[in-house]
Amino acid sequence: MLCADMVQVAWQDEAGRPRQATGLLEDICTSGACVQLDVPVPLQAGIRVQCGSQTLEGVVRYCVYREIGYFAGVEFAPHSRWSREAFEPQHLLDLSTLVERGKPN
């Protein structure tokens, strides 16, 4: 689901120092998310994403720079799955509803 909401992100840098940043949640699903940040996050780093009162843990699978910042793809750990009931981003767009609306009757 495409979304937009501010989240807090924590990880360890390549030297093992704890890092934190505020990020923009770009998209989310049960198994992962994409967060836009001002700083890069190392690949394979363990990461925590604080979404409201829900903390999601995972691993960084990609981190790329695109014009306005770094986009980090997070794969959530099996014990750490997102659900809409636990946290609903401020702005949320479920693309499957658009596809359903566009189908002929």
C-alpha cells in the first residue's frame, strides 16, 4: 500500500554505532516497507521502524539515493508483521481498491 507518514528509524552503522533518524514511510505491506531518509543505511543492517505505537523489526534489503533522499527497503522479521489494525499510516492508498473500481461490470 502506498502511504505517507513520519516514522522513527533506528539501526547500527557500519562501525557498530547506534543511529536514529526520522523518515517518511513511502509504502508498507505485511512483510516490508520502504522508508525515505536523509542518510544512507547499510545493506543487511538490522533496523527498527517505530510506526505510532507499533515497532517493526527487520533487515535493510536495499538503500538507494534518488533525487530527494535515500530510499531504504526493509524486509520485516517473521515475528514482526505490519497490520492495518495495529498501525494505519496517516495517508494510505490501497492500490487494489483502484483496480477493483476500474473493472467493468
